[in-house]
Amino acid sequence: MSDPMSFAYWVPNVSGGLVVSTIDQRTDWSYEYNAQLARIAEDSGFDYALTQVRYMASYGAAFQHESTSFSLALLFATQRLKVIAAVHPGLWQPGVLAKFIASADQMSGGRAAINVVSGWFKDEFTKLGEPWLDHDERYRRSEEFIRYVREIWTSDHADFMGDFYRLHDFDLKPKPLEIAGRPHPEIFQGGNSSAAQRMAGRVSDWYFSNGKDFDGVDEQVSTVRAEAEQHGRRVRFGLNGFAIVRDTEAEAKETLREIIAKADDAAVKGFGDAVKTAGQSTGDKKGMWADSVYDDLVQYNDGFKTRLIGTPEQVAERIVAYKKHGVDLMLLGFLHFQEEVKAFGDRVIPLVREMEAA
């Protein structure tokens, strides 16, 4: 509780916005729009930006900028903002990715990070000619990927022997920037399944959760924390939320109602079929989106479940309540990005800081 809550936003480097709806979304996937948004975000109190990874058109996202190159461009456009590039093991060779991020980290003054995405969209692998692994095998590969990247970033004689990756006495130069208290660029990881939670406890610095209520957060925090403690580690927690902050609670709820009422039905159902199959493929049926209903799926990462919907005071109170449940970072999506990121920084973050101090 002593550390202030951190704030991140989803970078709209993918067309279509953050809700699968025909409602007006004042956002843009272009670099020019996103460079300006990144500067607004860092001036508004945001700590991180997370660049999405999509490789092909799907579910309303007709166009996509590649995540690592886009992240580097945003790092050059800003001075303080940390930018997290989402990456897929299986589509990246880990040594090549480690080299790219080390250079980006050097050039940005230590502000590069990665989010290791094990994958839920089968077509992105098979249509590129790559094998599609079973759920738990994808997480086993991701764990090796993280161990490999960490080893190559921190050792002058890096060695790794796994089932998916090999590394033989390799000395990466330049390594990421040396920063006190940070042994290497931060490694984020998502996933709701038991396999994902155990992996986070063993190897990741941050665990991203889809939108959750308090009980859902409690369950994940306790599981990941227990696994991490067995390995003498600490893992921090990020929670996805879609923020609808308005002058009155009624206005905020009406905006949510309109988003869902204008949902792109075919896209939502297509997305739901794909992700629920992935989520339910786990042994314990606790994978991503396994328990999501139609309304939840209108926002890609269950952001409505977090209920950051209301007045600035109501949203700030809920964020501080999540902090008490173990959340260290809020990862936020918005309907109208530039305007609402600034308004969130002006109207919500100062209230959070006041409540934290109290």
C-alpha cells in the first residue's frame, strides 16, 4: 500500500477502438494521433502505455501497426512514459527480441518493457505457417521465453537449455541500460488460467489480469503471490478496466448502455467464439474469457467488469479499493482517447493521490 497506484493506457495502434461497437469513438490508430496521445498521457500522470499486438484483421480491427516498432516510435515521442510492447513467443525468436528491446531501452533512457502474450488467436499462428500449441504448452513456451530473455539481458556468458529454446555462451552487447533497482527491462505477462498464474509467480515481474471484480482479484492475487513466495519473488499486479468518467453517475451508465446497445453483433459473436474456445480449453476451465457474457465481450479485455463507471469521485474510490485488494497498476481503455486520458489525469488521478495519502 505504500507505493502509489500506477496508471497505464491501451495504445490504440489497432483500428476500431477499444469497444466492438458502432458508437462514436474519437480515436485513431495512426502514429500522429498516438504520438500526441502519448505526450498527453505522460503530462496527465500516466506511467505506462501498452502497445497492442495484432497480426491480421479480426473482429473490428481491420488495420494494425506492429507493436515493437510502434513502441519505439512512442518512446522517441516522449520523455518519461514507459512503453510496453506486447510480443508473442512462437512468432519472435527470443534473442532477436531481446536485442531489439535492449537497443530501445538504451535509446529511451531505460523506458522499454515487454508484455509476453502466450496467444489466444489460432489463425495468427497457423496462417503465418507456425504451429498452434495446446494451452498449457503455450504457457510452458512463454516461461522458457522469459527465462531466456532475462538470462541474455543479465549474463555475460548467457546459457539456456530448454525444450523450445537454446542459448550457448552468448554475450549481448549493448545490454539494457543499467538502472538502480531494475535488473532488466520490466517483463509483464497476462492470462487468467492456473497455468498463467503459476508462470507469473515463477518468472514475471508483473501479472496483467482481464477485468475482474474484487473477489476475482483476490483469487488471482493470492494464487500468484503464493507461487511467487515459494520462489523468493515478488510479482506486481495490473488490472484491466474500461473507464467511463462523467459528471454524473447517470451519464456514465447511459454511455455504457449505449456502447452495448450499439455493439457490432457479428464481430462480438465472432470474437466470443474464438476467445471462449481458447479460455475453456484449459484443464480447469479458468482461461481468459471463460466466464465472459455477451456484454463483457463488447470490450476486448472484460474492462466493464472492473466497474470504473461513474463520477470522478466514484471511480477514484473504486481504484483505491482495488489497491487495497492488491492491485498495483490500472490498465485503462477509453472511448475518446485524447480527451478522456487528459480528463482522467485532471479529475481522477489527483483524487486517487489524495485518498492514498489519507
